[in-house]
Amino acid sequence: MLSRLIISIIAIASLTSCIGYDVLSGSERVCDGSDIKCSKFVYKNKTDVLTQLGNPDKVVAKDGTVKWVFHKGCRYCENQIAYRGILIGLLVPIPFVIPVGYNNTIFEFRQDDTVNKITFEQTENDAFLCGFVPAGHPNLGCYVMNSRKLNK
């Protein structure tokens, strides 16, 4: 009887056992091509972009502007899949999250091949969770996360 109680306590404690929510939504950060603080790399022209990221995944030419679309944020990164939805925690996490494409990095070029604008698509994360979180360093408490504040 006592062994069943101990096993039950260990099984319950090993669950995520949190209560709360986590909302995944999308946003864009747009930077002027001359803003060197926009990214960890400096992109002045097409050659810089090719050197850092390789060939684009898609090229769009429309109304005299050329856009290069990348599904990744760096040359050796994996594609950045964009997820949207909500995760509800009721002792066990219940995900209502689906992949909706990619978090693209888009470069818009001027006529002289210099970078005019850079658009970074990103997944935003707003969460409030309370409970025992066993991942990493086990903790008991409440956590608030707002990635909009982290990404600025």
C-alpha cells in the first residue's frame, strides 16, 4: 500500500503539472537597411547577404523592387518553422498549436543592389504558468513570459 502511494507521488511529480497558458502568435520587426544595430550581422548589399546567408529560398521582383526571402536566420541554422496557437496547462499540457509556415527573414533591395529594408518575422510567446516545472532545474512557482519585451 505504501509503495503504491510512493509510486503515485513520483508519477504525479514527474508530470509537468502546471496550470496556466502559453500563447504563440506572430509579429514582424522591420529595420531600415542602414540601421547596423538591426541584426548581429551588417548587411549593406546583395554580396553581404549572400556571404552571410547563402542563396535565398525565394526571390520576388515586383514594382521595381527585389525581395529575397530566407526561411532561416543564419547560413547554418535550421529553417525556422512558425507555430501559432495556444497551450493550456491543466496538470498536463494540452497543445492547440499548429505550424503555419516559416519565420522568414526578408531583404528588400534598392536599384543599386543596396539593402533598403530588412523584415524579421518571429514567433511571440506570452505565457503565465504556475506549478512544478521539472525541466532544467526543478522549481515550484509561477512564471510570466512576454517575448515582445525580450526581442526589442
